[in-house]
Amino acid sequence: MRVVVAPDKFKGSLDAAAVAAALAAGLRDVVPDAICDPVPMADGGDGTVAAFLASGAVVRRVRVAGPLGDPVEATYAREGTTAVVEMATASGLGLLRRRRRDPRLATTYGTGELLRDALDGRASTIVLGIGGSATVDGGAGALAALGARFLDAQGAVLVPVPAALVALERVDLSDLDPRLAGVDLAIACDVDSPLLGPNGAAAVYGPQKGASRADVAFLDGVLARLADALAAASGHDLRALPGAGAAGGLGWALASVCGARLESGVALVAQVRGLAARLVGADACWTGEGRIDAQTLRGKVVAGVAALARQAGVPVVAFGGSVDPAVEPALRERGVRCVPIVPGPLPLRTAMRETAANLRAAAARVAALTFGG
């Protein structure tokens, strides 16, 4: 009996590795000789690096510039020649108190420093998760850390933040790190917003990063200026690319300059973890996330894992801290049975405190029903 256990974290309660361990324990309570293949998963957002570290990747800690330039210690994961980076650890909204949020001054420079460190470590594949950013700088900061220069009409070098880039005339890519050409850079991106306009980076995501209505108009204008200059410098105008507006344009900038790929976060993590190959010949696949709801169907871990399991002909059980009945029919069509882990009405705080025990008990119930233990 072999079960692939590939859950996401239960946010606020357990990381993905701990969820997998609890589910495996419940299975073995009923089927002691079952083979469990734990594959802690993530969707490219927060928790992605932790999922890799929990499975044996090596942690790398780097002192970099934070979103407003203050030094922060950021971490990423190294697994062989693969580096897994979360921009939020260097340029994330969570690094700033609400009163300090200022997208006119926020920069992705620290994220660029992380990418440069990965290149220094001879990474040939870099997976970059771009969720949770504090920035709307069009990736200018990250490009500057990698060697790009942003120039005004007199040829003076501008600080790569929107407040200064309003004077941008030209982007100089002649000193861009040449190692970028030889690395497979994949951007975990699960939104489809363009760079500019009413559905773009400034309008949709600017307010949550501290932008006023006036700031949104200013930032959109700066991004348009940057788009013109970067298209002229790179020969690639990708401002309408779906996902270009994510993380204030960081993925767009890297796609424009070095051919980075914007892909589903779950698909990227699954690819790096070799999930498809591990599902071949399995008797079942168990996955899960803290809340299974409409968002689950839009590229979250449960849906991504289920798609791969279905291709392999493996039945799927999804465990949720809560399960919205409205999404169960759609998930059943994808071959997924949903199991809420909470045994009855409980205060949220209690349910979160007892997540590990509830996961183990729910897994044992499913194992008894499925495998006849």
C-alpha cells in the first residue's frame, strides 16, 4: 500500500511538512505497513521555501535591502542546483508596519540581491515566488541589483524607485549579469493582471500596499514610462502579458529582460518536487489545505495536485480545516473527495490548536473506510 501525501500548509496552524506527517501517522494507525511518500507542497507564495527546507533542502541566509532599503535577513532554499526564492522575505509587505507602507519608495532591490546570490551559488534553476510584495516598482530594483541602470534625460543614474523613475528616459542593460542568460528562471504567478490600466499592478494591488488614489495614478504613469523604456532596451514589449501586473511588475521585468517564465505556482513546485513521477503506481493521493473553497479551484494546491493525480489514475482525498459544500461537486468531477477534519462545531482557536490531532484522526477514518483497516 503506497500513498502519496502532498498537502499544503494549514496557515496559522501547521506547515506543509507537519500536515503530511500528521496524515501519514493517521494512515499508519490503521495500516501499519503502509508506505507513505510525503511531498510537502506549496503554491509559490509564503510557505514555498519552508516546504522545500522541510524536505531536505539547505537553507541560505542573506543580508539584503528590505522594501524601504533597511537591511533584512532573507532566506531561500537550495536543493542541488535549484534555488527556491520567495520575494516576500526581501521585499514583502509583511516586513513593513502599516504606517510605513509607501509604494512610491518601495523597491525590489533585495529580491535582486537574492537572485544574484543564487547565481553566485551556481544555481541553474531558480523558482521565484512573487506573492506578498510591498512594491510597485516594475521590478526596477531587482534589475538594478542585477546590473541594469535607469537613466534620466541627462544620463544620470536614477534610484530604482517610482518616486525617482518618474524622470526615466532610458534603461541601460549593458552590464546586466550575463549569468541570467544561462539559468532557467521560473516565476510562480497565479494572477493574470496586465501591467497597466484599471486591471494593472497599480490599480489592483497598489491600495493594499499603501497607495492612495493619487498614488495609483502616479504609479501607473511611472510603470507606463518604464514599460516604454524597457521595451526599447530589451526588444520585448510584454506589458500586456497575463500576470505582468503581479508583484508590482517584477515578473514582467524579468520576463522582458531574461526570458523568465510566468507559470502556475503549484505546477512549478510540483515539477521541482517530481510529483508526477511519484504518483505513478500509487494507491492513493492525500492532499489538503486549511480551507477548501472557491479559491481552491483557482490554482491552489489541492486543485493542482488533483490534476496530476487524475492524469496518473490515482484517487484523491483532500483534507480541509473547513470545506465549503458549494465547491464539493466541482472537486468530485475532478476525482477529489473532500474530508473536513474538525469533528464538530469548535471555536476557531481551538480547531487551529488541535489541527495535528484532527488531521491524524481524519486520516485514520479515511484509511479504515478506504483500505478496510
